[in-house]
Amino acid sequence: MGNLSRLLKESWTIVEEHQDKVAGYFYARMFISNPELRSLFPVHMDVQRARLLGAIVTAVQTLDDPERFDEYLRALGRDHRKFHVSPEHYQVVGGALLEALRTFAGEQWSVEYDQAWSDAYAVISKKMMAGADADTNPPFWHAEVTAHERRSRDIAVFTLRPLQHPVDYRAGQYVSVEAPRYRPRLWRTYSIANAPRKDGTLDFHVRALGAGWVSSALVRRVRPGDLLRIAAPMGTMTLDRKSNRDIVCVAGGTGLAPIKALVEELARFNRNRWVHVFYGAKDREDLYDLADLEKLAARHPWLSVVPACSEDASYAGEQGNVSEVVARYGPWIDHDFYVSGSPTMVKSTLRTLAELQVPPLRIRYDALSEL
Ligand SMILES: Cc1cc2nc3c(=O)[nH]c(=O)nc-3n(C[C@H](O)[C@H](O)[C@H](O)COP(=O)(O)OP(=O)(O)OC[C@H]3O[C@@H](n4cnc5c(N)ncnc54)[C@H](O)[C@@H]3O)c2cc1C
Ligand code: HEM
């Protein structure tokens, strides 16, 4: 671990147990010095829902080598244009962050710790500002819901038509989405489930989580005719067109969305790469898009689809977690991998692939999906 990384992690352990108080102080400091910033944040801000401080702390600790994450940070900066964030705001937020850390660490804080946090924050925010500055798109797009279909108890598939010019993105990327009519100022990221189309429409697959604010509105309340907002595309799980290796896609639940976009992109030019899609869900009702995938497989001889259920004993197909099912097929040593699903599913698939000795460089997933 580098020295900067050590200092950042070591110093965070001093304040970690007072996280809620650090967050309270951070937001109070920011809003008192710049009251106009309050309107950017969610209306109700309990600590659970206040995400910025947690996001910055995670970013500072994870991105100790910002060069490696250059594209992510530039995209995050473009994405933050949806909040109308300006360079002065970065200073205010950085100042409030350091004040909060100093205050709660007390005497255990040191000049070295201070310098480490301000250096890391400065590098990260500079990259975000550069990304925002270079972006010629609008800060966000208004998009009309043109179709909305409930596919299971808690999953909906819907289509958006951006009203201004088209969103320029690559299959496999995701965008932040807001449903202003139902959940103003709450943005969450969702993967685009189709390759770019001539008419610019975008499909999404969303699962309503029990207590989830945005997902429940997107699944249960949104209807055709509603206007949503979407921000700049992000993410690096895009197709490596230069590779000629065969491909394995591993999808869990609505993690299928970006995989479907990748398969659609392949359908436009692929002739000679075998593509295997492993699609895991709890039970057969949760395999909400299997019929569409099977249609694609019937049309393209290079595509095979293996569905699997982890909690449906009477299901006639593969049984078990999708990563176990992948391990049953194979060997996969010469394949490119694309992995998408919940953080737990992605982690267990990466573990399995490590055991199968798949080189990490051949595996694409959104490493920062937990930020
Ligand atoms: C890169 C990326 C792409 C994504 N793409 C998709 C997509 O295509 N489709 C999709 O449905 N979702 C996707 N998500 C997840 C999505 O961004 C939201 O996190 C999710 O919809 C929950 O938001 P919410 O506002 O409803 O829940 P919140 O209000 O944020 O959370 C409410 C509560 O639900 C619980 N919770 C949160 N997440 C989970 C979880 N995964 N499992 C169980 N409990 C949880 C937490 O305890 C939390 O307190 C993606 C996430 C990332 C990072
Ligand atoms: C180093 C600088 C920054 C980083 C790494 C960063 C990162 C992030 C990330 C990853 C999120 C999403 C969190 C989530 O939804 O789980 C987020 C949310 C947000 N960010 Fe930033 N951000 C930075 C600076 C700023 C600045 C300067 C502002 C302007 C005030 C800002 C305003 C917001 C707002 C309003 C949210 C939504 C908060 C919420 O929903 O509670 N961010 N940030």
C-alpha cells in the first residue's frame, strides 16, 4: 500500500465510528456557508439517505491512484453537471470535508493526514471538473416514458425517448435517472438495456427494492407520458471490439440490462465469436427477459443462453447461483468475460473466475459500482 493510501485509511479509522456526526457536521457546515447548495440535495436528508459524504470518502480511499480511474472521474464530473455543480462548489465541499474530519479526530489528527486528504480531494475534483468542462451536452436530458411493462412482482421494463438531441453512449454503459414527479432530487444509476438505436430510445430494466425510494417509483408509479431526467452516460463495461476471443456474459437479475445491450451490439457485426450468456435469478418469474433472449439466440447461431434459478427447486433448467453454474460449464481460460449484477453476485462471480484461472484483465465489470 502506498504512503498516501496508508495515511488516508489510517486517518479515516479515527473518525469512522462517529460517521453520523461527521456527516451531520459536514452538511451543516456546507449549507451554512453556502445556503444555495441546499436546493441541490434531497428534500429529506437523514444520514442514511445523505450520500455525498459517503461517496467522497469511498472515492478518496479507493481512487488512491487517480490516473487509473481517469475516465471514471471525468464521467462522474460530467454526471455532476445535473446538479449544476460549479468549481466553487468543489472548494466548499472540500473545505467542509476537511473541517469535519479535523473536528471529530481532535488531537489525533496530524498535518500529514490533513495534507493527504486535501491532496487526494484536489486531484479527484480536478479530474471531475475537467470532465464537466469538456462536456458539450446539456447537464441532463428530459425523456418521455413511451412504454412501461411490469414483467414480474417487482420488475419493470420501460422505454424512454430523450426530448432534446440523442444521448451519445456505448452499449454496456449506465446513466443517472430522476423521476421528478414522484421522487424529486433523488438520482440513481441504471444501465441502458439496448445498443444505440436510430430513434434514440433507451430501454431500462428496474427491480423495485423493498424500501427503495427511486426503484419503487420507477416500477410501481411511472407510466407512459411521464417525463424523467437522465444524466451523462458512465461506465467502462463496453465491448472490446479489438479482441477476437469468444465471450461469456454472466448476468444476475436486472444485471441483465447492460448484457442485453452488449449482445445487441454484437448482433450488428459479429460473425465469428461464440457468445455464452449465463442468466441467473431466484425463480423462474424473475427470469423476466428470458423469452427475448431466446428469440435473439434463435436468430444468431453464435449465441447461447443458459438460464439458472437459485431458489426454485421445481425449475427444470440449471439450479444454483449463476457463478456456480458458470463453473459447471467451461473451461473458460481463453474467453472474455462481462459480469453484471448485485455487488454480492459480482463478487462471487469474480471469486469463481479467479479459481478457474481466468486472467483478471479479460474480465469487465463496473468496479466502482458500490461507490
Ligand atoms: C452502475 C450501476 C448500475 C445499476 N443498474 C441497475 C439496473 O439496470 N437495474 C436496477 O434495477 N438497478 C440498477 N442499479 C441499482 C440502482 O442504482 C439503485 O441502487 C437501486 O434501484 C436502489 O435504489 P432505490 O432508490 O430504490 O433504493 P434506496 O432508497 O437507495 O435504498 C433503500 C434501501 O434498500 C436497500 N438496498 C439498496 N440496494 C439494495 C440491493 N441491491 N439489494 C438489497 N437491498 C438494497 C438498502 O438497505 C437501502 O437502505 C445499478 C447500480 C449501479 C451502481
Ligand atoms: C471529489 C468530489 C466528489 C465526488 C468523488 C463525488 C461523488 C459522488 C457520487 C459517487 C455520488 C453518488 C452517490 C450515490 O448516489 O450513492 C454523489 C452524489 C452527490 N453529489 Fe457528489 N461528488 C463530489 C463532489 C460534489 C460536489 C462539489 C457537489 C456540489 C455540491 C456534489 C453534489 C452531489 C449531490 C447533490 C449528490 C446527491 C446526494 C444525495 O442524493 O444525497 N458532489 N457524489
